[in-house]
Amino acid sequence: MTGVQRRVTRDEVAKLAGTSTAVVSYVINNGPRPVSESTRNKVLAAIEQTRYRPNGIAKALAAGSSRTYGLIVPDISNPFFAAIAHAVEDEIFDAGMVLLLGDSAESKEREEEILSIFQQQQIDGLLFIGTDNHPHVQTMARAGTPVVVLDRIDEDDLAASVVVDNIAGAIAATRHLIGHGYTEIAFVGGPEGLSTSEDRHAGWMTAMREAALEVNDDWHLVAPYSKAGGLDAGRRLLAQSRLPRAIFAANDQQAIGILRVAYEAGIRVPEDLAIITFDGTTDAEFSAPPLSTIRQPIEEIAKSAVWLLLNPDADGSNRITCQFELVLRRSCGCTQEKNR
Amino acid sequence: MTGVQRRVTRDEVAKLAGTSTAVVSYVINNGPRPVSESTRNKVLAAIEQTRYRPNGIAKALAAGSSRTYGLIVPDISNPFFAAIAHAVEDEIFDAGMVLLLGDSAESKEREEEILSIFQQQQIDGLLFIGTDNHPHVQTMARAGTPVVVLDRIDEDDLAASVVVDNIAGAIAATRHLIGHGYTEIAFVGGPEGLSTSEDRHAGWMTAMREAALEVNDDWHLVAPYSKAGGLDAGRRLLAQSRLPRAIFAANDQQAIGILRVAYEAGIRVPEDLAIITFDGTTDAEFSAPPLSTIRQPIEEIAKSAVWLLLNPDADGSNRITCQFELVLRRSCGCTQEKNR
DNA sequence: CTGTTAGCGCCTTCAC
DNA sequence: GTGAAGGCGCTAACAG
């Protein structure tokens, strides 16, 4: 109906309340100076009446803080990262801040571009899930912006980080498979160069070796952390002369792809092929059969990460390791009945 | 090594280049005034040398534009919304803007809070996927901020919107099932009050009636748009005395849940129960069996939405309807062979 | 307790 | 083609 309505500024509120602009600030921010009850009420009324909303940009410029955090993920359409983003957004929102989302599409250049833009937007802190090592993030950290690296870390990083022990998780998963009596266990891992890929691989090898089982190179496949990646790896595995009795897939998405290959080929899971995974997203919970998995505590990871962001000075333990959980479902052979 | 390093400002660049700050602005923004080649080079060199990065906040304040768009989704961990967010982020990034993400967690209050914060952050435009009708978004639109509503729309909205024809899509899906010769077709719909739920429901009814098929109330289940919702609906369906021969599920997530129920109960899909869905996310592509679905053109939706945001004045057709696509896979009974 | 005022870093009109 | 200067809306000293 009415056209564009100019935003009301603090001056108008002050005028209406019959006070100075400073007092309006004091009321809005509860400080840094006290305000008498009566004038506070007048200001509040004026704010109400004018439907005044402070300009966050101006505030950010003057205060030197944008109340904005950045989150960079390799691909928001990956359920694991989406779950993290969901939890992180929640935490950040609760802290009264806003979330800037960057999707690097697994590209290093893109990552740097996003970082540069975030920098220009004066973010107060960065949550980072990288596609690789990330020297430029260090620059940011050194420039004084709190940085917390998630999921994929670089040992040499100075930045704070929140992760689960991927090696231990992979060992637990593989050991569990071994506990079932399986001896021929393949590993479908993620892209090379990622810490998660390497750690989960290392865990698998460790568990296999300690059980004196064959670590066959044909049974270590590399694939993207996606359903398509799992599908592809599964097909490559099928094309080989000898099939494993069980598979440890490095993430849920890959496992879903493998499940699909098994379905196509008429291979029963877990009767013919047992599967265990890593991540513990809902995808693993609702697949057919449901997937046994190493669950990462997403909420806790998000909470810890945001906490580190808000308390950057906590020198000492700026590296948090969250506990994973071995969730047993049908795919590994644990529950033989199909019904619940 | 070095501690916090103060940000370099335009003044330092100007000093180093031996010019005024205005000229620095001119070269950075390519205007609004021309600059001689020689001084431009000097400025560029100074920028390079000082590693100067303009302060986006200050720029936003002075220019009155934050180069920031907001996206509000009901739940970023829902793959459909995640896919939209992924595509939208891509488009927005290409346009040189940044994306502020808000996750309303399907809560109306939360939605309003996010909206308020976005407003304070001076977003230049809003992409909105609501949890319900949304009068407050209208306010924003009226205040001059471009708003584009996605997926779930309110017919009465003045705001621009991008959707697919949900009724037509649902009709196409249901007709396809009918074409297979199925006559007992159930509908698992989304939460009441959402336009997508209602339209897909309407489409199902229309197709059933035009084929003179029974529209049994027991076969219209309502459930959240999630895997858990589908699981629940599936179990409720199973508990009934008479089972349908086919199901049209209102979204992929629900279908995954239903697939899981079928698996548990030993019901073969599509031999005993045919399924068709709506959305066309990758979840539908990699399930076992793969799901026939009405695919929404995510990329196109995102492109259109961002286009509308960038060209808010395009009066007339500010409501874009994208074409859906019927994707046939195994779950409806189209492909009998399991392999590929 | 309240008012005045100098910035925050940048854009842009207006003189030169 | 270049420079000076007045804001953008708000914060936080610094004076009363």
C-alpha cells in the first residue's frame, strides 16, 4: 500500500523521547552508563511508537564487531555438513549472532574467495571445514579473528579445532566387524589428502593388523564422500574376482551407495555382506537395512565449536576431541530379525 | 608470529600512493569519477603492497547496501532445502553477494526472530521458505526490501515467488501410478497448512477422481516431511486392515521412511507395493529400490529466485513457475530388472 | 544520571 | 583528473 518507508533512526527516537541520542544507546544496550527508570521508559515508549530497529551495520562499524560468524563447508547438500550447519546455526543464534554461510563446493579457490569476502564482511569468527590443508585460514587466525577448524584438520594448524578421534573410531568399527568373525574386510575411504580419509584408513589398517588379517590393497577403494562415490566404489568392488565378506565405509553416504549396489546385485546385507559406516547421520538410521555406524555427536561438536569461538582466549586446550559412539544396527549382522 | 595486526585502511593506501582517499575509492569501485592511468597504477601498487582489503561494513553503511542476502529455510538438514541452499549460495556468490543463512527449525517465532535480525543486518533481499503463512514477510517487502518466496507460498502474498506447479505434479505422479493399473493408491502427505501439502493432496484427489477411483480417507495420512515421518506413516498404514497397492508420498524423505517400513515387513517394492514421490533429491536416486519421483529443478529454482531478487522491478511476472519432471525409476514398477 | 561530540571506514557531491 | 569535506547510524569517551 504505502511505498518504501524510510527507516527510522536513533535521532528520531531521541527527539520523540525528549532525550539525547546517547541515552537511547544506553537504553538499547543496557549500558555502558546507567539510565533512570523514568527516562528509560520514555525511550522505550518512543522506540515502540516509532517501531525503531537499530541499524546493525552502523552498530558494527562503530562497535568494531559485526556479531556475525562465518561457516564454510565443502558442500551444504552433504547431509553430514548440513547437520553440522543446522546445529551450528542454532548455537550461534542462541548466542545472539548471525551466521554467514559459505559453500566452497570442494574447491580450494572458491574457499579462498569466500574467505576473502567473509573477511571484508568483518566476521567476528570463522568455523571452517576445509577441502584440504588451508594455510590462508592461518593468516586469518593470526590477524586476530578466532578460527575453529572442524572435522577435517591439519595437524600443523595453530587454529583451534573440534573433532572426534577418527583413528579410534575406525578401529572400533573394524574391530566390531572382526568380532563378528569376518576376516575379509574391505575399506572404502574418502578422497586422498583429507585427514578424515587418512585417519579412518589408518584405523582400519591398525585393527586389521592387530588381528593378523590380510590387508589387501584391492580392498582399499578411494571414492568421494557421496552416495555416487559409494555406488562407484561398490561397483568396482563387485567387478573384482574376490569379494570381501564385510565393508567398512568411511561415511554414511558412501554406505548408502554401496547398499544400492548390493540391492542391484542381489547381495543380501548383512547375510552376504556386512557393512559398517562412519558419521551416524539420519541417513544411516533410515536405510534398508539400517546401518551400524560410528556416530559423531553433531550437537556436541557444534556446541564446542561455538564455545571456542566465543572464548578464544581459553589458551591451553583449544583442541577439543568429542567422543564418538558405536551404534549397532542391522547392517553389520548384529540384529538378525528384520522387524525392529 | 606477529600478534594481531591492525587492519590497514584506505587512508594508508592513499598516503602511500601519494593521492587522496577519494581517488583510492575511484579506482576500487571503477568510478564514479575517472582516474588517470598513472595514478591508478600507483594506487593499485599501494593496495598490493599494504594488502589492503576494503571494510565491507563501512562500505555498506556509506553505500546503504550490505551486498548481503538472507535465506530462511525451515530446516537446513532436510536434503531438499539443503540442495536449494547449495544452489542459491552458488548463484548469490556468482552475483558477488553473500548469503546469510537462517534456520527456523520449523518454528514461527524463530522465523520472526531471524527476520528481525536479518533486517537489522540490512540485508538487500530475502529468500524465504516459510513454515506457514507469513504476514511479517509482507511487511519487509513493503518496507522496500525485495522478497522472494520459495516452495511454500501463500496465494495472497504480494511477494514474488518461485515454485513448481504442485497440483499438476501430484496429478502427474498419481496418474502414472494409475497408468500402471493400480487402483488402490494411498497418499502420504505433509503437515497441514502448508501449500505444498495441500496442493499435492489436491492433485492426488483430482487424479483419483478423474479415474473414478476410491478416495479412501484411511489412505490419506499426514506426516512430517521427514524420514521419521514416512516411517511413522508407513507403520500406521501397515496397521490398517486393508493395504493399498501403491503409495504417492509427498516427498522423498517420507518415501525413504516408507521404504524402510516395507523392508522391515518384508513387503517388496514395487512387486507388492509401488511408490512414487515428489522432489527428486539424490536420496530418491540412490535408495533401494530407486524411487520414481516428480523432480523439482533445483538449479533453475535457485537461478530464478536470485534473478528476481536482483531485478525486483520486473513488474508483471514476479511469480515464476518452474517445470517439474516425472522421473521414472524402479519403485513404481517401471523397470522390472533390478540391475541398473 | 544525561548531553556533546569525536570518531568507525568509506562514498560521493562539490569545488578546483 | 584530483582533493576536501559532509554524511551513513551508532558507540563511547568526556564533560557536565
